[in-house]
Amino acid sequence: MTNISFPKFIQSLSHSFIPVIDSNFSKEQYTFIDLSIDNKKLEVVDVSSSKAFEEYVSTYLALNEAKVAYGGYNETRGIYNRSEHFNQQNPETERNIHLGLDVWCDAETSVLVPLAGTVHSFQNNKNFGDYGPTIILKHVVQDVIFYTLYGHLTVKSIENLEIGKRFEIGDVLATLGDASVNGDYAPHLHFQIIKDLQGNIGDYPGVSNKRDLAHYLENCPDPNLLLKI
């Protein structure tokens, strides 16, 4: 990777669509969803309610004749205001800019491995609005070490997991949790690519503030460079 940037390296690892959830969903069944502060339709949705938000996503999928919604990288959102885990009074330090790719679909949907790797760490991040059960995989490709994070899973997904366990491309890694375990969100996968974990175990920031955004965008490139949805 000596002659190219990390984002370009990630982009070079795939040439077509790679599913990160149930492979029965074709690329044509995905639709982009805007959950940013610029989406005026969210102003009438009670985003503090996971049930109301799930209904919004379900209706959006039906209107777009799709099965899966995706998006969110480098997206400034208002949906984190409900949680003290993210919300602070200073606009420069309030964490509301999303660093991963969200894939919205039903709870219990299978989560697939897009690149071969081993389990680096896992834990249940139980803060309100947090990831819930989370798995981080370590990848070594062309002597480059990097990581992928999978958040909002079922508790069962991490119950019998072992550090160092290897997964190949397309293997089922986990299943998606519902609001009772996933941080109180509509069911979805938070998928994030991370160059340097900076000592984190089973967790890594998935949302940034304005002050630290440049650092995080450099360390966490757009996951769709790899997935090509």
C-alpha cells in the first residue's frame, strides 16, 4: 500500500457488490436512505422512539419497493440527541457525525463477513444509544492490517465467540438484534472500517464531533468503497 492511500487500498479490494447481510438480498433490492439533519421528513418522526423509527424505515422501504436501506457515512444526524452518550452542550464536541455505513433491515437477519479475518474482540456495549453487542474482526491483506466493526447484533452472536476465530468471505458472523438489545434502535447493522483501533477492545467510536472529524474520516474510510452497494 506504499503508493496509495488507505481509502484507495480499501477500494481496490473489491470490483463488485459484496453483501454484508443475507446474500439472498440482491443489490437491486437496496435503496439509499437519508437520515441527516437535512431530511425534513424526519422532523415529524419521534426519533426518540425505536418503534416509531422502525415504522419510518419500513414505510420508506415499501415506498421504494426495496428490502434493505443503506447509508449514513459522514452524515450529520439529529437522532443522537436523545442519548447522553452522544449529546453534549458544545456544538464542537457533540458527537453527531456518523462514521460507518448503516444497513437497515429486519432483526435476526444474518450478518456476513465481506473479507476474511479473525475475531479481534467483542463485547456488549450497553449504553443507551450505543452499539449493543459488537464484534471487531482483524484483517491482514497484502501485509496491511486493518479492522471491521459490526454493531447492533443479538446477544447470542457473541455468547460463544472466541478471540482469534477465523471467518472467510461470506461466512455468517452474527445476526441483527432488535431494539431491546441493540442500543434501542430500529434493527440495523453498523458496519465500519478502521485502520487503527487506537487500543480499543470490542468498541470504537462510530460517531464523531466536528472537532475530531478529520482524524476519524482518515482512520475510517467510507465502507461502501469496499461493499460497492
